[in-house]
Amino acid sequence: MAQIRVENLQKSFDQFTAVHGSNFTIDDGTFFAMLGPSGCGKTTTLRMIAGLELPTEGKILLDGEDVTFRRAAARDIAFVFQLFALYPHMNVAENIGFPLKCQGMGRSEIRQLVQETAKLLRIEHLLSSKTSKLSGGDRQRVALGRAMVRRPKAFLMDEPLGALDAEFRHLMCGELRDLHDRIGATTVYVTHDQLEAMSMADQIAVMNKGRVEQIGSPQEIYDRPASMFVADFIGSPPMNFLRFEGGLKSGDRTIDFHDARIAVPEIREDRASAPLAFGIRPEHIRFADTAAVRGEVFGAEYLGTTQIVTVDTAHGRLAARLPSSASVRIGERVGLEFRAERVSLFDVG
Ligand code: ADP
Ligand code: MG
């Protein structure tokens, strides 16, 4: 079991810096997701932790020990690329045991470890099957077994479910998290899919252009996004933003927003500068006849228990999540009320 710590971790390829000085600690047993759009430096970070890429600057510590220059094979970490890659000419037991055989371990010891691993994955009944006969889910369990069999201190997974269709991906997310809870090994899971990260991780690092913008639990990141980027990336539909030119004083509890007065969390001193934006999630907007922000209903998207209603206002098109039972007419004039304690304020970068 392992704690993973990166200090000022940086990676440049020629002139281009892919990772700008990351700092974070992943506690032992944590399911940690690195989340961000394509190209933000997730794979590069993961490869440095694995020992497949040397950092330009900074350190990697495993359980407090500096392993920055230790080769991958000596780090006791399993790197899972695409869970589907199996050796087609071997059966399930041989696939799972292959890394042990490469280490020169004896046959009876291999058999025992393969058995134990198969039991954890609930695929003992498949040990003598050909991999070509397996379902997609079982193939994935076998590939995971091969990564697990050496009892690594940590698992690094790079978009392992990327190639799967949505329904199957959802199933495997549940299985991976369940497996993590049974083994308890530290897991670093890279994905560009916010729903995967939100549903599986204890902690999420949201990355943008080579920088970690926020680290926190799924709920912290959702409820208190540290930047407009994070607020926009997490949540579907995304947060609504309304920009305005400052003029705030510290201690203010309302914003004069054009002709509307909007209640907000108390303005801190370091925020009392222009320009700012405030953000409000669709589920924190209500229709209220007396509300000062007004607009015309543009459309309504039915989602079962809720509907997303878009409203054109003088400040742009805003999305509100309302119960499906609310009756909404296209073209209707409505007032929008924001839940003050749910408003976030951002510096406009
Ligand atoms: P992600 O996994 O988040 O999609 P990567 O870590 O793969 O992002 O890449 C981050 C950036 O670094 C990208 O712009 C990518 O093109 C660049 N990059 C990654 N590997 C190399 C490399 N070996 N040489 C040059 N540029 C690279
Ligand atoms: Mg990648």
C-alpha cells in the first residue's frame, strides 16, 4: 500500500511545457482521479508517476521515499493502459500469471496467486477458458487480474474504459470502485469524463493546460469550484455565468447587477476588485414572478424527473433545472431567482 506524493512536478518537451509544477499528495488507499480535457497533461503526469517518463523538474515520492530516478519495474506500481489487451494464445490463468512467470516465480506459487486474484475478481470459473471466448466484461476482468497479480502498491489507470459503450462503462465503473474497496490499494485514475471521476473518486484533481486547478472531493469540486474552468467543466448542463464590472466592497451581501439586485455570499476583501463573474448552477435557479432578472423562455428539454429550461435574458441565455411537473410555455416571460448561498464568485481570467 502506498502514499504517492508529487512535488513541483514538471515536464517539458522541447519548448512546450506539458505539466507545470504540480503538487499533490495521494493518501494510501485513496481512489484519486485526474480529470481534464484532452491534452491537459494527465497521461504525462501518470507516466512520470509510473516511471515511464522522466520529469524535467520536481520529485515523486512513494511512501515518503524519493523514487524520481527509479526505473518503472522497481516501483511496485501497476500501470493499466487499456484493460482489453490480452495475450490471445494463452488461457485466462496463463494471462493472469504471465507477469509472475516473467519474474521467474515457481509454478505452484504462481498457481496460488492466480487463484487468489481470480477469486477477488470473481472469475475463478474462467481460469482454463480461452480469452477469445470471453465477454467484454470478463476480458477486462482478466486484464485487471494481470495488473493485480503482483500485488502492486498502487494502480495507475489511463482512461481504461475509454473504448467502451456507455452502458458497459457504467457497469465497469461500479466494478472498479468495488474492487478498489476490497483491495484497498491506492488508485490513480485518469479520465476526461467528469461522470466517471465524480462517481468513482474519493479525490479529484481537475487539470487544465498542464496545471492542477483544484483538488477536492467530488462534492467540494461541484459545490465550491475554485475557478470558472472547473465550474464549467463539472456539471451538466454547466454552470451559468454572468459577468459584471466589479465596484464591490468587502462585506457586501448583494450585487447590483444592471437593474437587478442579487444576493450573494459575503464578498471577501480579495474579491472586491473588477472584473468578476458570478456563477449559478441550473438547479439553484427558481422561477419567481417578483425576481429582478427577467427573460423569455427559449426552450425546455425533458429529462424524466427534471427538465432543463433555457431562458433568454439581457445577460445571455441561462439554464434552469426545474421539476418536470412545472408547466413552462415557450415564449413566456419569467423572473429568475438565484439561491444566494449557492452563488459562486469568480475572477475573470
Ligand atoms: P492528456 O493525457 O491529458 O490528453 P498528455 O499528457 O498526453 O495529455 O499531453 C499533454 C500535452 O503534451 C499535449 O499537448 C501533448 O501533445 C504533449 N505531449 C505529450 N507527450 C509528448 C511527447 N512525447 N512529445 C511532445 N509533446 C508531447
Ligand atoms: Mg491521455
